[in-house]
Amino acid sequence: MSLLSTLWLRDGFNPYGYVPTEWICVAFVTLFTISTVTHLVQAIRYRIWWLLPTAFVSGILEIIGWSARLWSSFSPDALLPFEIQVIGTIIGPTPLIAADFMILGRIIHRLGTRYSRLSPKWYSIIFCSCDIISLSVQGFGGTVASLAVGRSESPDHGAHIMLGGIIFQMATISVYILLASEFFLRFFADRPLAGRKATYDSLDTSRGHGRVDDHLRIMIGALAFNTTCLLIRAIYRTLELVDGFEGRIISTERYFNVLDGGMITLAIFTLNLAHPGIFLAPRTKSDSDVENRLKEAGLLYYRL
């Protein structure tokens, strides 16, 4: 039995190694609630239903996780809120990452699939499947760790499983960033992949590919910022779990508040402010005509 397990057997031992700060927990619960309700309203307003199982669900999970931490600020030695926040905060950002994958697919459709190594359809299939795998592994690891804590046993086995899920998630994000970077480099240099057809929305006949208007420029910038925040959080979580449940990183509250809560807050609010319903909406009549033809052919790409 590890030192942590021995300490857990003592009455009144705090599983965090610190007492979560009440006002910080209240602030994050409030912020995530505002963003989540806004995402629900925006998804309904703009009829972008794929944001419900992604950004909206992510917000719900973060609210649950931070509400449990708020509970812990009043009862720091209670194991149930600790177990809830372990699962809630570890898997919360995963659906939000899926939203980024979906957005990139729509940008590729707008600008030109011949510059992309993968089609928008395969971006959704491959990366969202990886996201589901990562979510499942992290959720299972969090459950194993939480149950171990409840039995006054070492949570290290569950932590190792969570670590595997986080590393897989970080690798998925890294591959996604590389492919996205290649797409934008090829697009702006006008160097399509050999043998690819010129398929795109918003044809700019003077350049032979889609246009980057002001709205799309904002959406691309928001996507880059959002993805950077999620990558920073994944790196932090990896280092945290490598350090272990007995390590200094996991027992330092400010690291968690800034590198987990802070990064996810920035990421989820970014999609509220630069919402796909506004910044990826058709900008001209020709754009609308393209999407109408896709719909008639059963190929409307944002049906998911």
C-alpha cells in the first residue's frame, strides 16, 4: 500500500492535498454555466445540432466537475465529490475537441478539399472516433481511480489508464494540428495535392479556390486559439498524471485552476464569441446556392 493509501485511511485526510478555494470554484461554475446555456441557445438559434453533443455536453461535464470541487471546498475530506470531479474534469474537454474537428472540416469545404490530405468527411470520422476512444479510456480510468479512492486503495492504476487516454488525446490533437497546418499552408500558397479535384464553396474565379473573407478569417483565428488552449490543457494533464496522485503538480491548486479550468474556459467561450453559426454561415447568394445543391444531393456536410 502506498503512502497516499495509508494517509487516506486516516480520518479527515484531504484527498486533494489542499482545500479547493470556494470563490474560484463558484467563478468557474458560473462561467461554465453561462457558456453552456449560451451554447444551447446558439445551437437552437442557428440549427447547428452537432454543437449539442460537443460544446454543450462539454460544458455540462465541466459544470458537474467544478460543482463537485465547490462541494469539496466545504467538505475537503469527503470522497464522493473528489471522485465526481476526477471524472468530470478529466473527460469534460473531450467533446469540445470534437467540435474543433467538425469546424475544420467545414472550413475545408469552404476553401477547397484539394488542399487537404483528408476529406472533411474523413476528418469527422477519424478524429471524432479517436475522441470517443480517448473519452472512453479517460472515463474508465477516472472511474477506476475513484473506486480505488472509495476503497482506501491506491488510485495509481486508474491514473495510469487516464494517462494513456490523455496521451492518446494529445497525440490526436497533434496530428490534427499538423494536418490543419498543411492544409492552410497549401491553401495560401495555392499548392493543391496532386490529383485532387477543385471542390470548394465560395468560388473566387480569379484565384481558383474559396475565399477567406473577414468572417472566415475570424473563425480560423478562433479555431487556432481554441486548439492551442486545449493542447496546453492536455500537456498539463499529461505531466500531472505522470507525476502521479502523490506528486507536486496534482496537489498544487493554482496549476489546475490556470492550466485546466482557465484553458477550458477560454476555449469554450471562444466558440461562443466566434460561433460557427455566424462565422461559417454562407456569406453570399452563391454560397447559399452551393449549400442548397449539396442538400438536394444528400451531401450537406453539416448534417452531423
